[in-house]
Amino acid sequence: MTATGAPRTIQDRALRPTAKVLPEHIRLNNRTLVLQTLYRAGLQSRADLARETGLTRVTVSDLISELMGENLVIELGQRQEPRPGKPATLLDINRSAFQIVSLDLSGHTRLRGAVLSLDGAVLSSSGLDLAGARGEAAYDTVAELLAQVIAAATAPILGVGIGSPGIVDRAGVVRNAPNLGWRDQPLQARLQELTGLPVRVVNDANAAVLAEHSFGGADHDLLLIKVGHGVGAGLLIGGRAIFGERFAAGEIGHVVVGTDDGPLCACGKSGCLEAWLSVPRLTAAIHDATAAAATPADAERATSDILTEAGRRLGIILAPVVGALNLLEIVLSGPPELLDGALSAATVETLRSRTMATETGDLTLRMTAQGEDIVLRGAAVMVLSAQLGVS
């Protein structure tokens, strides 16, 4: 818990706390523990919660009364039990009491927004074309989209979560997002002041890995590669998202792959991973190759060659990471028609040829099952963590 009493977010959890735990923090921690247990398990009696959390029944009953008074927990009838005696009353998070608003700013040409349930289900969605907007014009487009999505909510809004490209610090300042023309953009503070709602801003790839953890069943170490207008990675180690000292962990898009130069990148260097792998670059290369092909078979071979080379370049960059962290699962997020096939096969082959087979023999690479909503759902996880302490 933070000193202000708000639940610690995923970004804030320290492995070695140094501050004294005050009595009020203990109560808040117990409150979060009860909420987390109900959020994940659901339909628990007060006695069940006491057993699961290790808290006393008196403490649990007291906390449940408080949470019911805030409309965060509800009673859902009595458990049908064969033994005599009064049946236990079942409790759950009030999953319809609040909704979450999320924005995904990582699209190449279009920004997306959605209203989500507390369980991460998309209830409604909308979008706005970016139309080449950069800088303040891009901010205005984000603000317009946010207003549209907020208006579509049908329950009180718990908070707003935003997945943004670029480097995002703990205060939700977008330090650098070249694709949107932002540098030191205080996005979280500006949108919080604009809406009067709690707002959390996180890097889009970091949001995606949180979605995979909370809603995709990934409860182990995981590396997620998000391919879109740019290329980024989200890393989950020991159940904790890794953000880095300067908030740039996972910024692999502008790492140069190999020593053979390669295509010129928008950043000015040659051979960056983004120049090989981003959706605009792959789409353009395939279009040109297809147009130049003499036959459909030639076009198919050219497309396969382009995707294979992109996958090989991705494998080259990932091999040291996989070897250093002993990772056994990698998730790809992006257009399946580009990533799921020759590209992913080449990535796995390259990874296995460049790491120790005894340590990475069980390595798997898969596409996310969450599709294009993964950033929206991950941004919602940040809101859940910040406002309720659950994920």
C-alpha cells in the first residue's frame, strides 16, 4: 500500500520494503487481500475468505461490512449444503457496479477506445482516425475519443486506463513517442484534470503483457512482443512487470539487428528491428514484392522470404534475452496474417539455434488469444490495480 492509503499499483511494488508498516496500512493490505481473493475466486463465504486469506473471521466480517457499504461487495444468496445448520451466505465482487474506460493509442492510423467490465470484457468500443495528427493535434484527438468512450459508459467509471506507444514514466508522462510527436507529454495529469476521473497511462506493450497475465492465464515468466506501428516488448518476471530504471524496458524497436546495415529506420539508424518488423514496413515490402512478381507462386515465395527474414531478425534480438532470463514462453501480439506462420517459425528456429538446447528445449512461441483488444484490457488491469488493488 502507498503512504496515502491507495493500493500499490503493479509499477510500485517493491521487493524490499524499507518503510515501517503502520496499523492503517495493515488494514488496507487486509482489505486488498479480501478483494483480490474474491476477484479471482468469487462466490466465497466469510469463513471461506478467512481460510483463504489467513485473517480472522472477525476481521473478514468487519472488512466485508465496509466493502458492502461501498458497493464493492455483494451477497449472492446462500450455499446449498447437505449438512444441518444455517447455510453460509456467498459473497462476490460487485462486478456490475463499475465500468472501466480504456484507450489504445498504438494503432498506425486509428486510435481505439472501449468500455470494459471489471472482468475485462469489452462492452462497447469506438475509434477515431489519427489522420496524421502529431503533437498537440494528436492530444486533441485522444481527448475527443476519451469523451466519446466516457459517454458510452452505463455505470459509474472506476477509472481510465491508457496504453500509449513510447516511453512512459510512473507519473504517466509520455517521455518520448515519436509516432505521435510527443516528448514529455504529461498525458495522465492532463486527462485526469480534463475528466475528473482517475487516469493511468502505461506503455502499450507493458499493458499487453499485463492483460496476458490477468486475463490470458499467464502466471509464469513471460515475454510479449507487440508488433504494430512500432515494435515493443513487455516482460513479466516472478509475477511482476518489469519497467526499467528509466521506464524503457522492452524498447527493442530501435535496437540494430546484425552488422549488415539493413533498411533505413525512421530514427535515422539502419537495420533497427522496427525497420524489419513493424506492420507498415512489412506491409509495404510485401506489397512491392507482390507487385513485382511474375506469377502468383513467385509472389507467395517472395512474401514468405520477407516474413522469414523478419522472424530471423526478431530471433537474433530475442536470443540473448531468452538465454539470460531462461524464458520458456514468448507471446506475439499483432496481425496474425503477418506474424503467425513463416515469421514465427523463423523466430523459433533462430532462437533455438542461438541458445542452449538443454535450457530452451521447451521454449514455446504463440499468438495471443486476446486479439486486438489486448492493450485495452491491459490498460484496464492498471486501473483495477490502482483503484482496487486487484489484478
